[in-house]
Amino acid sequence: MRCATPRRALAALVAAGALLMLSLEAHAQARDQIRIVGSSTVFPFTTAVAEQFGRSTPFRTPVVESTGTGGGIRLFCAGIGPQHPDIANASRRMTPAEFDSCQRNGVTEITEIPIGFDGIVVAVRRGGPRFGLTREQMWRALAREVPINGQWVRNPYTHWNQIDPSLPAQAIEIIGPPPTSGTRDSFNELMLSGGCANVPEVRAITDARERQTRCQSIREDGRFIEGGENDNLIVQRLATERHGLIGVFGFSYLDQNTDRLEGKPIDGVEPTYENIQSGRYPVSRSMFIYLKNAHVGVIPGLREFLQEYTSERAMSETGYLQTRGLIVLAPAAREAARAAAASLRPMGRPGT
Amino acid sequence: MTDAAALTPPAARPAGVPLSPHLSPRIAARRRGRHRAEMRFRLYGLAALSLCALALIVLLASLVWSGLSAFWQTHLRLEVEISTRHVDPTRPQAGDYGGMLRAALEARFPEVTSRADRRRLHALLSSGAEEDLRRMVTADPSLIGTRQRLWLLAGTDVDMAVKTGLSRVAQQIKEGAGVRLSERQLEWLERLSREGDLALRWNSRFFTAGDSRDPERVGVLGGLVGSLLTLLVCLALALPVGVAAAVYLEEFAPRNRFTALIEVNIANLAAVPSIVFGLLGLAVFLNAFGMPRSAPLVGGAVLALLSLPIIIIAARAALRAVPPSVREAALSLGASRMQVVTHHVLPLAMPGILTGTILALANALGETAPLLMIGMVAFIVDIPRDILSPATVLPVQIYMWASGAERGFVEKTAAGIMVLLAFMLSMNAAAILMRRRVERRW
């Protein structure tokens, strides 16, 4: 009985297929929902704005994908039209190469809006011995090879006091993000490269690439543990394990867990909100969103979305993004961001 | 291993006593050795089984332990004046419900006057409370002008403090640990609690809402509906195609090099990592066909590709298990090849095919990797309405909560996993019932 009327079944199938194609066609023509892709670091903030925007305006809630900064900008730069995203989240500035690829695909006018800062913190469970670290000490503890008496040798340090006698005799054990995460990129750039910059043996290296390898290669003898893409796992490990384990993750996770964890001062600067905002804390970066100007007026609500994002109730010191761990811009910079969102002045090629 | 010998059923005898006079001592010793080996073998099996059971129990216990509290959410009871000052009776939708709630909080704690303290006071309530009130008044505008005692959703920091225990939080504050609530806020909460206006109430929102950035407002419905739509598309595509392919290969195809090659390829496809299917979906469905990103249609199509090999393999095994005598009998009575298949072989093979399909679908339900490529790993608040609207699936929803920084997401993650397990169980139960109905004996 299953296939008693195969002809009728076939006709129904064809009809269903045709209907689907038609509705697909209609779908591709118009999109009434903003689509956003990009950095997982910016994701919590953009989603918060998206939710607020969806609830407080007649527009539909934007769809936000967490693809990583690089992947997001690639999607963003793929072209103009409803099948391409309207906004890209980035935890770093767009590179000149990315900008060029955007231009080649017809995405010529892009508005760049800075939204705030993110800090990378080095934290431990509360109640252990308190000591600050410098970026150079962090690098010495983590590098695969370190210079000793002018010779590059495999990292021999097992305890912090071997690096600097003023540090306690505690075993080096650090848990941090894996190489696939954006936090790791920034950690490499800001903490490790920043830390090895003043080491004379590193300064003697003239080849920029070799210097980067020397600075950013992390030891693989078990002293550094990759904690997984999810910063929460690192937080949970830190909170439950014995003292001595040191974790590396984004500031917002420290901010949410101050009852269990405490941040270590880096180069003598505590990882506090104020220090990251003022730029005194050395391991912090800016975050941006990029808007495709050609989509304004085609996809409904883009202008209003940017207005919400740059409004005082979102990105000021008392705004709702700050309660989620965003380190907000200074008032003048916020004013500039608002102006950029209002004028949609296209950015020039970065770095020129 | 002496006790093992003692445990051995009747065969065990005190050492040295022959079983029968015909057994030489050497043979008897070997026999005892074989019995002991068998005993050990059984123990290994039992140990393996208990290990699995233990792992399952630990998993379920830890889930329930950390997730059960998510089904209850902290609420505050306040007397709210729904005054015309805040809302225009002709347009209840546009009222200032936030202002109304702030006024209610300040009326409850009239001694709070400083700006900073008032902000702390307002932070006790979730932004969801405002929306609930808006919905309530919009549905029933006659409430305007009345005073209502309402249970209102508390913010996640309050919720976490209540679930930790207010006295423990007070202790933490005293020890100088950074707590997300201030001492004043804790005082207010303690007062509310003493007066019976602070309670954990059943969190029905968890089953009726979509995603949110606030852990106290999240719900699984978006992911649940998304999973359902995606699986329906997957089933609609994979089952007919899979069965047709299996029937052709098993009943009609000639046995030659070419079909052998196809068979090997199908078996290989079943072992291909799922992310590869995601890349395929990105290249074919999105880039070549121009289908929308994040749509259950595309997700279902990708998962159908993923489950096809499993369904084909299971369906072929089920078809092969139908005895040839059934086919021969039908053919000898003059049935055509198609009639043999549709009237006799397929109905008999159906239970086996369904079992394979259930396994394949259960597998597909847990997939996230292929969906990443086609944009289904996304923050989507609206509940999907059809197979073209943006959607996400349950495992993705769980993954995204697991990466949320707010502490409240920890319990929501575990609760989401419980819902996923329940969904999978009910899906399997339904399939087993269906299989029972089509099962036939021969």
C-alpha cells in the first residue's frame, strides 16, 4: 500500500519542490532581519544590543553568529546583497589585506565604529599567595626556549622563583586559551611579544618572523595547559583546583567571578576596569564593529541598530554593556563613535 | 584467585578430589583452570558493564545536581501601581513599565534616596520583569489604574545569591571576597525574604521563551523548535532517498564492479567527519543554490547527507534479512518485481529500517559541527516559524550557554542538556512504538 499510487506521490513531491523553490526565491529577494557575524569576544555585547533592539523597536531581533574575527570579516567582505551579512564584529582592527578583499568584492564603503576595550587577565583562585607578575616573567614562564647566558635553551623553569628570586617557590602551572581562539592571538601579541620585546637576546634578532616565533612559541612540556575555547572552563578549573594554578582569560569572566578569583597585577598594574579603560593595563585591545554602507536603506533597521549600539544607555559607564563586562570608551571617544554611526562616513584603508 | 574457584557453580570441588574416577589429576587441574578462566571472563564483562553504568550515573547525577535549580527562578513580590501616569490606557503597548517598576521598588524601600543606592535597588529586578508587565497589561488593559501585588522576575545576580544562600553570601562579603551584590542589596533581599516576598518559583519561561543574553530570561523553545524542524527536513529527505537507494542496491542492482564500488563508498561515507558535510552544505546549498543562512531547511539537508549512509546500510541489512523464500513465493504466484518489493519485502523489512533511521536521527540531533558552517550557530531570539526562518538547534543552544560569562548560565546549560536528553528519549520512545506497530512475524 505504500507505493500504491506512485504517480500521485511523485506529483505531490514535484509540487512541494516547486513551492519550496518559489518561497526560497521570495526569501532571497528580501531580508527583513539584520545579520551579524564575527568575533566571539564581541559576541556577548552585540547580542545584548541585538536583544534590546529587538525588544524595544518594531524591527526583528538581529541574528548574530559567532564565527571569529577572521571568519566573520571574510563572510562580510564576500559581497553586497541580502545573502551577505550586514555587520561584522571584530576584536581587532580590519587588516589592509581584508580591506582590499572587501574592495575587490564590491564592498567599497565600510563604516568602522569602535565600541570599547577588552582586557586579558591573569588570575588565580582567591586566598593563595599574592604576587604580581611582569610580562617578561610571564613570557619566561611560558616560552618554549629561553635565553640563558646568551644561549637559547629549552625552557628549564619549573618554579616561579627560578625566574625571579622575589617570586614565591610555586610550581609554574598556567591554563589558557588554545591557538584557535582570538583571546590567544591577543595574548600572544600583547603579553608574550610585549614581554620579550626588552630581552636583549630577542632584540638581537633582526628577522621579524624569527623574532615572532621566538616570542610566541609556547612550551609543550605540560606546564601550559590549553583550557579549551570556552573561558568558563578555565574559570571553573581555577575555582575548584588547588592553589598555584594560574589562568589566562578575558576580563569579563573575571568580572563575573570576583567572589572566587582574583586578577594578578601585570607590570604593577591591577587588571581593573579603570586601568584597562585608561590604557594603563598593558594587555588590552580595542573592539570594533564594521557596517556595510550599501545595505543601509535596503535591510531595515541598520541605522537604528547602530544608534542603539552607540547610545549612552548601551555603551556608557552606566549602560547595559558595561554590566556585561565591556570596558567602555572615554566620553569623547563615545561621542566620536556616535558621530560615525550617524554620518556613516566610510573608513579609509587601515594603516595608511 | 582461590575465591574465584570457590564461587564456581557445582563444578567446583575441593582441590585434588577427582570428579570422576576416569579423570586423571592433570585433566582435572586443566578443567579447574578453564572454569577459573571463564569466571574471570564473566567478571571482566560485569566490570565493563558497571563502569558504563557508573559513568552514566555520574553524568546524570552531575547534570541534575547543577541543573535542577534552573527550573526555579527567583521572584520578588511587589505592589505595583499601574497608574495612568506611566501608561496611556489607549496605547498600553507604549507604556513606561520600567518607570512603573522602579516606582514600586522605591515605594517598598522609601528610605533609599541616594542616586547610587537607587540604581542598586533597580538592579534587583530583571529586564524581563518589565516585559512581563507590559505583556500582562497589554493583554488586559482594564488593569490600568489598579494596584496589583505581583511576583516579578529578579535579576541573575539576585537569583544566584538566593540559590547560593543569602547567609553564605553575607559571609563571603564579610570575608572580603568580591561579590556581585553589595551589602545594601543583600540587606534588602534579606528583608524581602523575611516578609515572604522573595521566593523561588517555577520557571515556566524556560519552556516558552527563546534565547536571551540574560540567564534569568533564557528559554529552550527556540532550540527545541529549531531541532524539530531540522529533524523533520532531515527525515523527509533522508528516509525516502535512503530506502530507495537500499531497495535498488539490494533488489535490482546487478552484482558487478560498479555496484561494489558504490557499496564501499557508502560504507566510507558513514565514517566521514561531520564537519565535512557542513563544508559541503556551505558550498552547495548556500553558495551554489543561494539558500538562506541559518535556515532549518539547509540544516536538515546537511544532516540528511550525514544520516543517509547510516540509513542505507541499516535498510540494506534489513532487506537482506527477509528470507528469499518470501520473494520466491510471491514471484511464483505471478507478482511483478515491484509488487514483491512493495507488498512483501519492504513491509517485512520496515522495523529494521526504522531502527536504523532512529539511530541516524538521534545521531543527527546531537550534531553541531556541520551546522557551524551554515550559520546555525547563532544568537537567535525569535522562535523559528518555518523551515526558512533563522533557527538554531538544541545542542548549539547548550554550547552557547556554556560559553556565557554570567554565572547563571551554568545551571541553564545543565538544564538544557536535561531537556535535550528528554527530547531524545521521547523521540526514541515514539519510534519504538511505531516499530511495534509495523512489526510482523513470518
